[in-house]
Amino acid sequence: MEPALIALIVVALLVIFVLAKSVTIVPQAQAKVIERLGRYSRTLSPGLSVLVPFVDRVRATIDLREQVISFPPQPVITADNLQVGIDTVVYFQVTDPRLAVYGIANYITGMEQLTTTTLRNVVGGLNLEGALTGRDGINSQLREVLDGTTGPWGLRVARVEIKAIDPPLSIQDSMEKQMRADRDKRAMILTAEGQRQAAITSAEGEKASAILSAEGRKQAAILEAEAERQSRILRAEGERAALFLQAQGQAKSIETVFQAIHDGKPDQGLLAYQYLQTLPQIAQGDANKMWIVPSEFSKALEGLANLGGASEGKSWLDVEPNGDGGGPKGGGLDTSSWFESQVPAAADQPEARIELSSITDSEPAIPTPPPLSQVTQDVKDSGPAADPRNRDGE
């Protein structure tokens, strides 16, 4: 091969190499830091860029997206001298590629160490229970410290999260026992509260039932007593009316008997007859062992003989007829007023007017008896005086 051709090929390869060195492509969401002769020149944005061959070079390519770094568990001692392991997760983003390259040698390592020291300072002032329950406060303090410290590094810390807090096994057992005891306590409290509410509800129900039962018994007793009172009043009124009518009848009977005696003009013979009727009654009784005949017994027999018509030939049984061909003189008996009573009706008595203020809806219906005058009239209408034959005999 001729030397001229070889030289031409070498020159062509050199031109291609120089062109490759002078052109660079930056991907989206990335940035490239360019140095010229060892000094910072510029930062290339995404797209096609031209470099000066053998003068400019790419120092570093920086990812501008938000990145997530999970650090391994860090041993931290709490305020109550318990060592716990805490896992943290940091969300950050590079805002200035030049500072991220020249501000710190390795911003990932620097962020890890800064997170560990800050976490120990924050958790060291808390006890175990405060560290377990105060994660939000710890996260906020870590973010403020990291964001303020990593600003000169060209970083922005978006969030810091505590992923896990691992206490020792013995503490975990104690915490589990404590939690179990607390849950048992709350369960017992809830059970006791439920039983208490159930007992209160049952007692209130029994109280209401007892009150209603007592009220029902009270109303029943009142109604029963009122019914008994009304019954006794009506019975007493009936007995009083019966006694009054009986007394009226006896009075009329006695009046009639005495009137008949006066009309018949009794003599000694009638008295003797009555005396003989009384003698058997005197002799009655188991205790009568001896009967003494009075001295007037012979005179009584003599009067009885005279009544039979031994002396005058006329018996006392012979009664002179009256003018209308009826019975004895003086006419028949007037029985029109025998059943007239001055006693008011039972419903009109003051005792029968019952007013119970506590009984309005369940007052028993007590039938009102008919007036006594109506009863008397019914008796008169259905008695012997109502018979036409008796009226004719009068």
C-alpha cells in the first residue's frame, strides 16, 4: 500500500475521533459538569452540545431526579439508656450540579453520616416510649437539620422518614406484656362497664315494672273497695227499706188488730179464751218439771162456757153481718199506703255519690237500682190487692 494512502486513512480516523470528542449528548433529567483545562467551565443541559477537543472534558454526570436512599439501622441510645436500632429513609434532589461536584467529595456518604449524628441527638433526648410515639416530630427535626446543612452541597432534602425502630428483645417482650396487660385491662373495663349498664337497665326495667304492678294493684284495690262499699251501701239500703216496710206492716197489723178488738168490743169471755191459748205456751220447755194451775182457772173455764152460749144461748162465734153483706162492721182494710216508704232511693243517698279523682277511665259501671216507690208500686200491682176478686170482696 502506498504511503500516501496510509496517511490519508490516518488523517480520516483522526478527524473522526476529534469529531467524536467535540460532540456530546446529555439525556433528559441529567446534567454534565464540563471542565476546561482542569477548571470548571459550564454545566451542560439536556440535549446536543459541542466541546473543544482535548481542552474540554466531562467531569461528572449528575442525576437531577429526586432520589431515595435507605440507610441501614443505626444504633441509638435513648434517654432511659436503651439501645435501639433505627432505619431511616431520605428523599433528596440535586438542585445545583456544580456544588454537588465541588461542594463535597461524596454527598451520599456525607448525608448518611449527617443523618446518623442528627438522629442520635434527637432521639437521645427522648425515652423509648417517646421515640416510638413521636416519629412525626423526629422526622421534622431531621428534615430541618439535613435541609439546612446540605444546602451548600447543592441538595434539597424533601422528606426524612423513620422506617423502623427496633428495641432489644427483652424490651420487646416487656412491651408486649405491657400491651397485653393494657388490652386485658381495657377489656375488663369495657366488660364491667357493659355489665354495669346492663344492671342499670335491668334495674330500671324492674323498677318500672314494679311501679306499674303496684299502680295496677292499687287501682284494683281501690275499685274492689269501691265496689264493696257500693255493695254494702246498697245492701244496707235494702235492709233498711225492708225493715222499714216490715215495721210498717207490723204497725198496720197491730193497728188493724187493735181496731178489730175495739170494734168487736171484747168482754171477759175473749180474755178467758186468750188465757187458755197462753197456757200451753207456759207449759212448753224441757226445764218445766211442775205446772201450777192458777186459782183463776175455774173462773176462766166459766167464762169460756159462757162464750159458748151456756148462759144466754148465744155463742161468741156468731157475728152480726154488716149492712153491705160483708164481714164485720167497719168495712175492709185500706192497704193502699202499706207499701209507701219515706226512705229515699239508694242512688240518691249521700253515701252513694262516690267521686274518685284517681279513677277516671276504669271506674266500674254499677247498675242503679230502681226507686223504692216503683218497687212498692210493682208489689202492690202484683199483690193480693191487685186481684179483681179481692176488690169485689172488699
